[in-house]
Amino acid sequence: MTTRKTPPVQTQVINPLTQRIKPARFGKRLIDFDTGSAELEDQHRKWLMETMRIVKTNAQICVVVTGFASKLGNQEKNRALSCKRIMSVISFMQREDSRVLANAEMFWSGEDESEGSEFKDDPTTAVWRAVEVFVYMESCGRAGIREAIPPKWQRIPPREVQPLPGGNRYRDWSICSPGGGVGTFGIVAGGFNIFLIRNDTTKEERGYINPCGGGSVGLGIKIKGIAGLAKLIFDTILGSISVSIPSYTSVNRPSPDLVKPLGYDVTWKEMESCFVTVPAAGAGIVWSYITFHCPEVDHYGPSGNPMKSAKDLFTIRDKGFNLQASVGATGGHLIPIG
């Protein structure tokens, strides 16, 4: 978050000022965007996240978003700014549910309805540096969205949504790290951690080793040698936990062990391409923060179009690895086993 030009107000999500003919399932006014900014505030993100967790479970949705601006600055720039604020909201919702952009009605008002002053530090302008969001659990046609739209509001033409490439994408994953090992491979000392990855939607589970070592990340050692030893330990570990259910940590649902949740729908290929880091914390079984970093994940950018970026997908707090401190801070790519 960049430094704000104006001090934030205490409550940045309030009831709508615009009255709808048909009540929406969810409706709030996200206020107090910083002066000249379209960046969402933390309170905005929290309300949008909580709303979309429910919305994406429904068969039909319709999203109505209207952007506003204060009277500070040029009128045309304020119209453009209200559009950017709309797209910030839509892009965030689109990441949570890929149906949003295709089922959204967007309007901008700019400063036309603003009752705030032209002074930057006037706290009353916070209400007009805003976006109103209404979410219906039905189609836009049934919701009667375009009824009683104020004449000054301008509609943003709908756009065709380009699907993200790569096939089926999922948000619900869980990770288990049942163990690891260290050893010397040729003249290089190194080791590996073992991870089980479960797709909680399809219930499919896959196993991986994560080669790692001190002095370099992702050691250039013979994978076949590591994989052979890892396979033996992997089978032993799996045998020891076969009598009970492996301890998985969800990377999407809140829990004491989830530090950073998965913020994107990802494919198996993207999950498997991750570079995994496990900071060393001493010998034996210890608590550690495990981060899965994807070198290239497809997602919707600020404009609503598909783009590729490197992303830290999630970080979990886990104690299920056994890697000695001599190996140092560790990291490496996932290698499938079995």
C-alpha cells in the first residue's frame, strides 16, 4: 500500500446512498479511496472477499457497480478516475469468481453527484471518493438493473471475457509435508522435503520431493540419485501414515497454520511448477513457514484481461519436515513421485 495523500477515515464500507428498486442480496458503498487513487483499501478488500465467498456458490449472479469521485480536480479526469475505481473493484471480484465480468453492469458518475467540497483535506469528500456495489443472486435481466438509472450516469459497455488458458482451475487445495531427509550426493551435501498435494475439489492427491541444499537454491545434482533415495523414504513415510489420515493444511480456508491464503484459481500444472522454500530453523522437526512460489500464473489483470505473472501463491506454517540446520535455508522445484 502506498502512502496516502489524505488521512483515512475510520469506516470505509458504509450502506449505499443510491436506492435500488429491487433490493440486492449484498450492497455497500466502498468509500474513502485516496485522492486521485483507484487502489482498494483493506476494508474494501475484506468486504469484497467475504461477499464473494458466498456469491460464488450461487448458480446465477449479477453485479452492479457505480463509480464516483469528489469535486477536487479536473472534471474529465474525475470521470476517468471513477472508471478506474470501478475496474479495481471488478478485477478483485473477477479473481474470486470468473463469472463476474460477464455478469456485470458498470456505470460511472464522476463528480456529477458529488456533494463534497473541492478541498483535499475535507473529510466529507471521502463519501464521494467511492464505488457502490450491488450483488444479486439472479441474472441481470431478472434483477431489472437498468430501471431508474439517473440520466447523468454513463454505462460502461460490456466486454467479452477471455477465458484463462490451461484448463480447469481450482481454489481449494491442501498441503501435507510428512517428512524429509538429508545426505551427500556425490560431493554435494543436500536434502529434500516431501509434500503431498490434494485438490479438495476433485479429491486427487499427488506426491512430490523438493530437492534443496545450502549454498545454492535448487542444487544441480543428479535428480535420479535423489529421487531413488527419496522414493524409499517417501514410501516409508507413506507407510507410517497409511493407518491414519494425513494431516493436511488448507491453503484457502482460514486456519492457525495458514499465513498467506491462495489468492488465485490455479491449475495442476501451475501448482506443480512452484518453487518451494523452507527456511532452516535447526535440526529435527521444527515449525517453519513454507511458501509455494509459481513462476508464471495466469490471472486477470487490472483491465480485466488475462495476463501472466510470478506469484507467491500461499504460505503455510507447518512442522512436518525434518531437515538439518546444516543444509541452511532451502528451496527447490517439485519433482513428482509415484
